[in-house]
Amino acid sequence: MHWSSLGEFLAMGGYAVYVWGSLLMTAFLLGGEQLLLARRRRALLAGPRPVAEYREAGDA
């Protein structure tokens, strides 16, 4: 496709909501995946937690 202006490009031939919405959702999900992976990596590098942290106050 050929767009003659920035406005036409952003409108995406009338499908802007679908195109830009899907791009934003993809970016959001990929960013979330990166955050979760970084969190998991930090937890693995920190090593196992002591057993006492897993137990609730009433457990013995």
C-alpha cells in the first residue's frame, strides 16, 4: 500500500483500531513476559528459600 500522508498511514485504511490494538497488545504481552522471566531468574539466582518461609504461622 502507498500512503500519501501520515494520517492515512495511522488510519490504516480504516482498520487502525485492529492494527494498532494488536500491536499494542503484542508489545504489552511481550513486555510482561520479559518481566516475568526476569523475576523468575532473580528467584533462581537467589537460591532456595528456607522451609520456615513456606509454612504459615499455625503450621508446625
